[in-house]
Amino acid sequence: MIIGIASRCIIENQVRKEFVNEEYISFFKKYGLTPILLPYNLSSYQELFSLCDCFCLPGGGDIDAKFYNSINDIHNQLVYKDVDKLDFLILKYALKKRKPVLGICRGLQVINVFFKGDLIQHIEDDLHLNQTNHQLEILNHSIFKDSIKEFTINSYHHQKIGKIGEGIIVDGICKDAIEIIRHNDYPIIATQYHLEKIDNSTTDLIMKHFINLFFM
């Protein structure tokens, strides 16, 4: 099965670079998925999207606040309109074709905004320090089906979900930040924390759920 990973952007020494972190490639290969890069600078996406059995919206910069009827404040970082456009095109295509989508970090935020939710543009620094570990609380109706109540996750984000999008189900929270979501009607699951950086049974359970979405 081929998983299309949305590319991300960074500008270094005035050179704009399009990339996917190698860590995602290794992660998906471990679960039997073949990753391909989905660039944002194509004139037509249909042919490339049609090769994919599923999609990943990975981590990256912040979403333009205009998509949730707000204004970018001083904390909104690395906003690229081409990256936003690609993520929303992938979601529209995936929903139309009912192909599974996995969101990670920024990907979770994009999914929530796509379904008419919004974001809090900055979390106080002492609540979710980047590159630190926190305890995640699993809610009763989650995909874990009472097998796990909490586990340790990483934190690499300075924004979080505010208003929850239409049809979004919350499975896990940490310090008032929503960390795991899925959709009630579409084959979508997402984590705010960096799933690809955690190698344990909880990651296996989430990926098993994601792969099972192929059969919805």
C-alpha cells in the first residue's frame, strides 16, 4: 500500500526547500507502507493522488489563521500558502475517495480546521514545553477500548485545538490540549504529538487502527 506524505517547506540561506523528514519514511516502512512524496508545486495533483492508497499530513509550520476566520498573530510561524493548499487538496480528495488519512502534529490541526474547527495560536510556554514528555489521558470511548488509560507522549507543538471540528471525536487529552482525534464519518485519525517518534505498543495500536481504516 502506498502512503502519500504531504511535503513541507523551509527557507534556508534564502533558498526555499521542499522536503519530508526521513523519520516518516522509516516509520511507515516499518508498518508495511510504501511512502511517496506529494510536492506542493504541481499544476495537477489528480494523477499523483490516484497512486496513493492513503495519506499522511505530517508536522510542519503553522496554518494561516484565515482558514479559521482569524488573523495571524505574532506567534504564527512558518506560514506557507502552498503547504496549506496542498493539505486541503489532499483532504478533499481523500474524503471524496474515502481513502484513509493520518495526521501528525500540524496534520491534526489541519484536519480540525478543515472540519470547521479552530486553533489557539499559542500555548503558554510552561504548559507544553517543546521536546519534553507528558502524560496523555485516554478517554473512555477511545480506540484503545479500555486497554490503556494513559501513556507518555512527547511535545513539539505551540498551538492546540480550540473549537472542535464537525464530526471530530476526541480520544486523548494532555494538559487541556487535545492530542488524539478521529472522525465519526470518514477514515481519519490524527495525533498532536509526534507518533513517529514513539516506538511502543500504543503506537502499534494507533497504526493498526489506521490500517484497518482501509476496510471501512
